[in-house]
Amino acid sequence: MCIVAARQSLRHAICGRARRYRLTSQQFWAVVGLKLSPGVAPKELADSMLLDAPAASRLVASLVARKYVELRPDRSDRRRVRIHLTEAGERLGDALLAIQDEFQAAVARGMSDVERATLCAGLRRVVENLAGFEADAEAPARARTG
């Protein structure tokens, strides 16, 4: 299927660059996301990366262990935390943003604005469809256990 080949190609392209920094592709995108949207809550990071809560927690823990991010209490709700890049994470984020810009340019090379918009709309539809597919799969499991 074309979308699987595209996904593998996208992942492979980033993995090569991420490896230079000893990062996984998820770590790469998390640092880029935190550079672009500092101070997000763990759930916001998970949602933006389409990760479940345990996977997002492991991802954040791996970045904390490498001293690229730190968790700080939310100023308005002390029960919550926000994820912030450390100084080392900020420096890394600067380098990764440059790679992300190159990556975006490579992905869109030769595509018109209309083609990019059409592709984005189609991919959003795929994501929506798969969310429904997951929900459909979970419904029978809940019925059996409920």
C-alpha cells in the first residue's frame, strides 16, 4: 500500500538524521514539538504525537534521563506538570529544527500548494478513519469484559 511505503520512507529519512544525535525518531519529533510548543502537558504531547499515555510517559522519561527535558509544576494547577526543554534540550532543538525544515522541504519538493493541501486533507481523513477503526475494535472487547 502506498501509504505504508510513504510512512516507511518518512521514518527512514528522519531516523538517519536522528541517529547522528543518538535519538529515536520519536525522541526527535518530541524535541522538535517541545521547541515549537514549549511547556506542554504530557497529554498534549501524547495527543500531538498520536501516542498512548504509557508510550508518551516512556518517551518523556527517556528525554529526562538524557537531560533534554525537565518536568515543572503547572503554574495554575500544582497537581499537573509541564514539559520544558533544558538548556541542552534547547540547543539540541535548534539543531533539530534545522533538520526538520530540510525534511519539510524535501517532502514537499515539486508539489504545488494545491497538491500539498490535497495531500494533507487526505492524510487527515486517513487518521480520522483509523481512529474510528480503533474505536470499533475496542467496542467488542469492552462488551466481552463489561
